[in-house]
Amino acid sequence: MRAVRFDEYGPADRLRVVEAETPEPGPGQVRVAVRAAGVNPVDWKLRSGDLPHFPVTPPHVPGIELAGVVDAVGRGADFTVGQEVFGWADTGAYAEYALASDLAAKPERLSWTDAAALTAAGETSLRVLRLLAVVPGETLLVHGAGGAVGGVVVQLALARGATVVGTAGERSRDRVRSLGAVPVRYGPGLTERVRAVAPQGIDAALDAAGHGALPALMELRGGADRVLTIADPAAFELGVAFSGEADRDPALLAELADLVLAGELRIAHAASFPLERAREAHELSETGHSGGKIVIEIR
């Protein structure tokens, strides 16, 4: 099978399309013929070696989320060959075939790209809102509200009755506003701009983008309490909570798919790339300004 792999840490040009052995499912696993794989910041941070607390050992095939068709079933797996599924990959999703054990059935009306884009961003959003204990009437600051995770967090937090202030770049501010959040420009002067639109203060803050914003979020919150990042390893030195471990519950995926199909949750797509252009997908993700979800489509 074709797969994208890096054999050593480094920049995006370390990614290569290679011929790899097609994996065989073990107990509780299925093999998925991948139709689409989501691209996440963790993919290129692992490739570059920027996450020393979460190392991988090259050679490594990236990709943590996928959508596709069950191709083979291991003993005890509760799926059938030919079933359309989406969820978390046990082996790298940037490949024609991947193994998986934490999956949900893909509704027919859910597109491959929406399904591939939903797993990590959706689960992460539900998880951080739970960890931050956001309740109706509170004000949540989302740094990186124009990104894939940030946009989902905004929508889910608003649905819970919270007020959301979202940082975004110039290109994303209109979208953040259209989701119902109060957009503010990130960069120098962030604390003053947030205080101007939220003079009552903020109750919790999520860093979904990194780029050194944690000190500003801590200043706005008055400390590290109820400040959470999914993007900045500096959290370990600053005493801020870092959340990177997914809650691989297929029931969450079914819930998120229902929200998308009901029109209550919108997935913003930035770009799709074929397997052979995975390098470009990583380079776009590394800019931090994709404006939505990046997907690799495999035909």
C-alpha cells in the first residue's frame, strides 16, 4: 500500500510517499480503506520533534483520524466489511489502509471530508469544555477561534449558554463573528483588547493556537486556574494545564455527527490534498493560518 512516512525528525520535506506493508487487524481492530485523513497540528509537531513529552520513534506514518470503509475485521471487532466508519486511527492514517479500534458508523449524509475532520476537533472541543467546566453565563476566551478546534469550541460553548471572546487573524475575524463570538485580533496588545470587550473579566481561557499566548491568557485570568492549552508545551513550565490525551469514545462521534447533520455544528474546511501532497498539507498547517480543517483525500 502507499503511505506517507518520515524516517527522521525535521521539516515537512521529510515526508515521503513509500510502499509499505498492508497491516493486518488484531483482536478488536478493523482495517480501514482510508478515504480521508484529517491533518492536525500534532501531526507536524510530532514530525518536527517539537513535542518531547509525546515522542514517536521514526520511521513513522502520521495521522490520528480517518474516515473510510471497513476492509477486514479482526476477532471481536463489532463492524462488518463494507461498513463506512470514522474515528481514531491506531496506525498512521496517511495511508491507503490503516488499523482502527475506536470508530463510529458514518452516517450516509456525512461527507468523507466532514467525517475525517470531525473526530479530533470535535472530541477535543468537548473535552476542553468539560475540563474548563464552562457553564451558562460565563465568559470563555478562545485563543485561535478561527482554527478547526477553536471554531468548534466556539459553537459548542455558545450552545451551552456561555459568552465567547475569540482571538483571530484578520482573515478569520468575520468567520469568528459569524459563529457568534466576539472577535479580537491576536498579537501585541491582546490583553488590552480583550479587557475592552470583556470588562467583567473572563472565567476561563483556552489556547488552541499556541504562539506564546499563555502569559497573556494567565494575566487575563489572574493566574493559571482554568487556563488550558492544547498547543503550547510551555504549559509544563508555566504551570498551565495541557490536554493532549483523547477520550476515544465512539459515542461522542455519533453525537457530533448528529449535530453536523442537524445544522447545529459547522465544520470549516481550509483545503484538501492528495496523499502525494502531504508535505503541502503540513506546510499549510504549520502557518497557523489555515482558517479551518485540512484533509488528505485518498482515492
